[in-house]
Amino acid sequence: MLGNFYSDNTGYNAKQLNIQSGTMGESVAFESFKFGTYTVSSDDQTAGTVSIDTKITVGGFIVQVYRNGKLLGSYNVSASGTTITVASNDPDDKLTNGDVIYWFAFVNN
């Protein structure tokens, strides 16, 4: 790449951000994985399950569920097609309105 690139110690200048964003948008890596958060709703709590459409065919995943900042361990996670499904595993510790699900999915090439 040609050009004058510099940092002003407060972050990247606009020219750098434009170039980096353009580069990242073309990266195969970003087409190979997706990630995000999902906040459990009262409807999800009633159903006892959450389905998250990742927009990619899931080959593998990492999921963590937090309640009030505490990591929970009593849930089942599965994937089919583009969807990750999170369900309560322990009848005493069900998915609850406000729980936050952090998810990371990747394709298996």
C-alpha cells in the first residue's frame, strides 16, 4: 500500500480507518465467522429456548450465557444450518429475561 499513514496517539486517522475497513471487508476471515450478543426476552424465557440466526452455515460455535455478570453453565447448545439454539439444561436455572448470550460461530471449510 502506498500513502502516508500515521497515528496521532488518539487512534487512527480517517484515511487509515477507511483503508482498514476496506481491507477487512474483503477478508475471507470475516466471511468465515460471525459473532454477537443476544438478550433473552420474556417470550424466550417462557419458551425455554433461544434461536439465533447467524447468517452463515454453522460448522462450529462458542456460546456463553451471563446473568447479572455471572457466567451460567446449565444450558444446552446446538446448531443446525445457520441457527444456533440455546436451551435451559437445569430446571432450577432456566434462561431468564435479561440474560445475555454471547455467541461466536464459524464455518467449517
